Amino acid sequence: MRDLLLIAAYAAMGAVAAGLLGALVLRLLRNRSVALSLAVVAVVTVGAMLAGTLSVAWAMFLSEHDLGVVTTVCAMAAVVSLAVSLILGRRVVAGSRALTEAARAFGDGGPFAAPAGAPTAELADLGRELAATSAKLAASRERERALEASRRDLVAWISHDLRTPLAGLRAMTEALEDGIAQDPARYHRQIRAEVDRLSGMVGDLFELSRIQAGVLALTPARVSVYDLVGDAIAGADPLAAEHGVRLVGDRVDQVPVEVDGREMTRVLANLLANAIHRTPADGTVAVSARRDEATHSVVLSVTDGCGGIPPDDLPRVFDTGWRGTGARTPPAGAGLGLAIVRGIVEAHHGRASVHNVPGGCRFEVLLPAAP
């Protein structure tokens, strides 16, 4: 037993000495390539085995012949082991370099393509993570491009919509100043109407900027959907009468929701104004509210008689600045109303959607139901 402990001690001392020397070399080469580090690891591993074996052989005072045999066997095993380790290490180095090249191409703005046949599970996991990150960045860039295009369109449309009333205001004020206006009271009423419309556009822009900046402050309170719909219909009645459109409440349930009453009233007002403007005279705009037990939510819907929205335009209805195929003139507005609707609804953890129905389209607002 004592001899076995002595042999183990000699083998351990030889292996530890080789291991410590390898650790020192690895520390000195820590900033070099992975190929060199793998080569050092292979050499240290084989060297530790060789040092431990030879230490025991020399300590056993073998004959010169026996010591030569042991040394030859260990040397051949060390050479073969080192060669195999270096060959396998080259595969790891090649996989690492291929992953580096793919990451470099990804950094230059191109898509990431994970190299096929990763030599290790860690490199394969890293490739999958980089591929997932590349997909997320591509989607983010696409959203950024769409948002930038939407903003450019919005600036162009706002500029157009501002230019027309401002030109009219200037002409009317010049006519009043020169005293050539035959009906000053009518000019005053028209100026007031244009100023109110411009003020509304500025208010919409301010509201949209707060929504997009994520600083829309909500004050939720428990209210009845029945009261919200009733107030919205009462507010939209004059506009509906002006356009010859009928406003009806179609199954409005008295279900509670916890929302900011002022902001949600604006949502319904925007939906009703959009529906009234798109519905021809003698048409009907129907408002409904019901509780959906399956999703534990409240569904508010506004159905108009616009004749339907082209299927290609349905995904863009709530985009900032979108106004469909209508003329870029009042009362089409600046295309902010529905974008504001979506922003306010999503701030309430809800969802806004639209789909075509016979004779028109239906806008739906899905809100979490109050307990």
C-alpha cells in the first residue's frame, strides 16, 4: 500500500509541475489566438501525462532497457495524442474563424448566416443566438424605415394641409384690411372656423407626439361603457346631422371598464368622425359595446357605410399619416386620428383593429374588462 501511495505521489508531482508550467504559458499567451491556446492545452495535457509516467519510471530504478521501453512507449503515445489533439483543435479554430467572418459581415450591415456544421455545442449556440439577434435587428430596421417613411409622408401632408388654410386666412385678412370684403361677418366666421381646424391639427400632433414618446399620462377610473358611448354619440350628433348621416347605438351593454374617460372619449370621437366623413349621406353609423366572456374583455365597435377598404390598405389604416385613397384635402385631415386611436388603446393594454363588413367596415377596440 505504501508503494502505491509513493508511486501516486511521484506521478502527481510530475503532472502538477507540467500543469503549472502550462498554466503560466497560457497566462502569458492569453491575448493570442485560440489556435495557439488550444495547442498549448494539448501540449500541457500530453506533457502532464508524460511527466507523471516518467517520474514514476525513474523513481522505480528500472533497468536501462526497461526504462528505454517505457520512455519509447510514452513518447509514441504522446506524439499520437498531440497530433490528434491538434487536428481536432484545427476544426474548432476553423469553426471559430467562420463564425467570426459571419459576425463581421453582420456588423457591416448584412444578414447573419450561421456557418454549417459548428464543431462544438457552444459555437452552435452562439451561432443560433447571433442569427436570432440578426433577425430582430432586421425587423427593427424595417420598422424604423417604415416609421421614417410615415413621418416623411406626414410632414408632406401636414405641410399641404397647413398651406391651404393659411393661404385662405391671408387672403381674407387682406380683404378685411383693404375694406373690400362685402360681408365682414362671414369672413370672420370663416377665419374662426379655419383657426379652430388648425388648432385641432396642432392638438392632434401634440397628442400623437406624447403617445409616441411614451409620456401619455392616464388617469384610469371605473366607468360604464354605456356612458362612454352615450357621450360620444351626443358629441358627434351635430357632425352627423351636417353630413346627413344617422347615428345609432346597436346593443350597447352596461359593462364596466377601468379607463381614462377623457382619452377614451377621444378614441370614440375620432372613430365616429372618421366613420361619418366616410359614410355617404342617408347612411348609418352604428356603435355597439358588448362583453366578450371568452377573452374577458369589452369590445367597442363602430360600423360605417364607406363601402369597404381595399384589402391591401387594411394593415396600414392605423399608420401615422395614412388617409387611404381620399383626396389630400379637408375634411380628410392629416391622417392622425386613427393613429391616435391605436396609441391610446394600446396605452390601456388594449387592441384596435378593422375589417370589412357588407357595405362598409367595422373598427373594433378591445379593452380589458373591469373585475
